[in-house]
Amino acid sequence: NVMKIAVVDDNEADVELFLKLIEEYAQRHHKTIYTVVFSKGEELLKKFKKEKFSAIFLDIYMEGISGVEAARKIRKKDTDVRLIFTTTSEEYFAEGFEVEATHYLLKPLNTKKIEEVMQRLHVFFDEEETMLTLQNGSRQVKIPKNKILYIETIRNGIMVCCKDNQIPVRCSISVATEMLQCSNFLRCHRYSIVCLDAVEKVENDSFIMTDGRRILLRREGRKELKETYYRYFMNKMRENV
């Protein structure tokens, strides 16, 4: 589990302490955490891209634009990134609701405060790992990945076929493919993605799924698709021995 975090703070001593506490946390819990430091909100905004960081720690009082102002601009580009405010005072807590702040860190920082916020972040990310979250029009749909058998394109989007039900979602199969970059999901055709755990058997031109559905394999690269399945199957067998 690699976490990439940005720290935006113009106080060098505070940044040094933060980095030291994060490093100690990572060693204690055997986590890999990459940290990028910015001394101004404007610097972060120049480099900011959606999905570049797992979380951003923003000091509220800074030279130039404040942490709250930077957070508002970030939220226009990315509604999901976790925002944590670091501050010496509680007076800006209300603004945190507006930009959906995950947490507040009150300075001076210490081991206990860092432990608490990082554990909270890991709970969020572990939940995201187990769920497929797709935008369906104006609302989000969360589907447990371990329930998905396969996904197929339908007229207005995709159909996520699960063990107990079928869920239509108005989004493209390319978006779903990007969100399912795990070893047990395979895009086997321009119209379909399969969960390799739900493949019952392999035939010449298709996977037969546990619910009996036949999913065609694309002609180009068919051999490689089958090899990917066999490799996955063999690794799983080894793990279960």
C-alpha cells in the first residue's frame, strides 16, 4: 500500500517535525509513504493534478493564499482527494465542512496526532480498495469488488453483473477498467471485463462464467488472454496449497 501525500506549509520547523513523525509512523506500521513538500498554496496548485496525491495536508495560515482558499481551488478539480488542515487555532473549523476536510491537525504536532490521522486515512483507502465506485449520473454507486462476476456494455453504459444482482451504471467500460486495475480483473473484449475468480472454464473463443454466461474473447491477443487466466489460476492454486 503506497500512499503519496503533499504537505503545504511555509514554516520550516513545522514541516521538519511533520516529516519526522510521518517517517516514524511509516516504519512503525511497515507502510510506504511518499511525501512532497510545498511552501505555498500557489506552488501546489501549479503542480496539482487529479489523482496525483492520496491526501493533502494544508496549513491554514500561509503567505499568499490561505490553506482554505487552496482547498476550494483543489475541490474544483478533484472531489475525492483527502484534505487535512493543519492549524494553530480552531477558528476555521467551519470552512472545513465546505471543502469536505477529512481531519484537523492542531499544532504542535505529536506522534499521537499523526497516528490518529494516518490510521483514519488508511481506513478510507482500505475501503476504497474493496469497492468499485462509479459515477452514475449525479450520484455515486459503490459495488463490492468481491461480488462482481463480469461487466458488459449496454446501450446507455455498462451492466455490472454480480453474484446476487445486476446493476446498470451510466458510465463507460473504459472508466470501469481503469477503476479495476487489480490482478483478478481482465478486459477480455472491447465490450466486457471478467473477474478471473468467476471463470468456470475456458473454451476456444470464450470464458464460461460461474453463472453460465459465455463471454467472448477478442480475436487479437486471444492466446495472451488465456495465458493471463492460466497464470492467475496457477498462482492462486499455489497460494492455497
